[in-house]
Amino acid sequence: MIKDSSELIKYSENGLYCEIAEIWIDPHKPVKKALITHAHMDHFTFGCDEYISTYETSIILQERIGREINIKTYDYGKEFKINGINISFHPSGHILGSSQIKFNFAGEIWLITGDFKRQKDSTCKEYEKVKTDYLISESTFGLPIFNWKEPQETARDISKWVTSSPDKASILFCYSLGKAQRLLNEISKSNFKNNLYTHSSIYKMNKCYARLGINIVSTKQFDKRQNINELKGNLILLPPVLNKGSYLKNFKDIQTSFASGWMTIRALRKRSGYDKGFAISDHADWEGILKTVKESEAKNVFFHHGDREALNRYINENDSINVLNFNSKK
């Protein structure tokens, strides 16, 4: 049993764990029962006896890995009870179906943000402000250097990059789930007149989004057997795993780029091998994280999945909040 309320959720070798409910959150290894915040594969593991998620997350997971998983779904805001703890999902703004998870035990609230962002995104529900006593926040971009531009400004930069090189095919590497759909919709608002091509993995996710009621701009499916000369002046979206010589060796007259928050770091942009980097992320930036902590009204905060030191130091110096650490760190 837990010693006190500050140990309701712990960090174990399998991930975040609520002992009373006997349930893990985005576990790293197979467990009996798992709450899944969203359908990115670094937050999912095969082999769990039971999964619990939002409906949208379940559909995307089944599209990606097959339908032979035991998964139960709940709508946003709908409470369900496990061993006396009321649990509910709330939009995190990360990708379609992504969730924060709220635990209510004896009137005390714990909130796990999951991956989240605070910028608006037409392809998923906006982050929902939830008040809590204990906040467990991701901190992937928990440094002051990370400060996102408005996505429309980035989309215009991408459009200008493509149209300024009409003699080249422009390849934009981005994650197939979430980032690609957001980029496509933002680019479509920037008066981009050229053709958009997407890799089969992105094309597949676009169709899945459409079935879930999210309109994604129409694209052509990319086939690497196409004559690259036919694609000059157009934009091709590919997953980052394909940024390798064996895949690109037959391509001529191309320029490449990568869309990621990590492209904020100049040295990383130079080392990456891309011709261009666009800093856009589906995670909160420094100000977004601080805004979320403040709006939650939490008096106790844990940071994980990223940089903690700068956030810990800033909050300790500026706010009357207890910044806590898990006994077992990732």
C-alpha cells in the first residue's frame, strides 16, 4: 500500500504506475492493465492483457498494429472507476485522440499531461485546462531556448522554401502520425499552389483521420519509382526513417528538410544533414509548460520525459510550488 497521497502514482521500471488501481500509464513493458495516452509507438507496448484509451486512440492503434488487441475506450471527460479511483481522459492537444489522464482519489486530484501542446491545431482537440493537486508534466522541450513560432508562419516558410526552388523536388521529413497531418493542413492555408505528395504511411494515416471526422487536405500518394523530374517544384512528405542514402540515392535535383522542435538548435540543424530545418513541434515549448503548470493550480509538480533541471530551478525560484522527483527516475 502507499505510504501517503504523494505516492499515489510512482515511477517503476515499467513506467508510471498507480498501485491502488494496479494500472500502468504508457508502460515500457507488457503489464496486466495499461492506460494509453496516445497512439505514438513510444507510448505503447505489445503484450498487455488490457488497454484503455480514448476511442480515437484505439482506432489509430488498430490501424497501425492490427485489431487483435483487447482495448476498452472512454470518451473525453467520462469518469470510470478502478479500485475506488475515478479516472478520466481529457484532451492534451498533442495529436488526434491524445489525452491527459486525471485521477481522483478521496477528493485529491492527480493529473498526468501525457505529451501535450498549447498551440491550436485543427487536426485534434485543443488542450483542456484541468485543475489538480499533483501535476505530472512532460518536459521534452523544457529549456528557455524552445519558443515556437505560430504554425502559419512556419507553413509560409515551408511554402516559400519550395516555391523558391522550382527546379528541385522538395522533401520534408516529418512524423507520419500527427505532425504530417498538422503540417498538411497548415500548408494548405498558406496559398500553396503546387502538388503535395505523401508517403504511404502518411497517406494511410490521413485516411484514418478522415474516417474519424478530421478533414485533411488531399494529397497524391508518393511512389519512389516515379520520375523525380515530374516532381520538381512540388512537396513530398516522408517519414524521418527514410532519410538514408539507400532510399535517396536515385533521387536527383532534390532539397531536403526536417520539421521538428529540435531544429531550434543550430548545431543540430548543421549536423542533421538536411538542407533546411523547420522548428515546429506537437509538444509544448518552455512558455507552454510554465503556462500549463500555472493554470493547473497544482502545488506539487513532477517533470519527466525531458529536461527537468531548468524548469525545477525556475519554479523553485519564482513560485510557491513543490517540485518533486520520482524515487525511480527514467
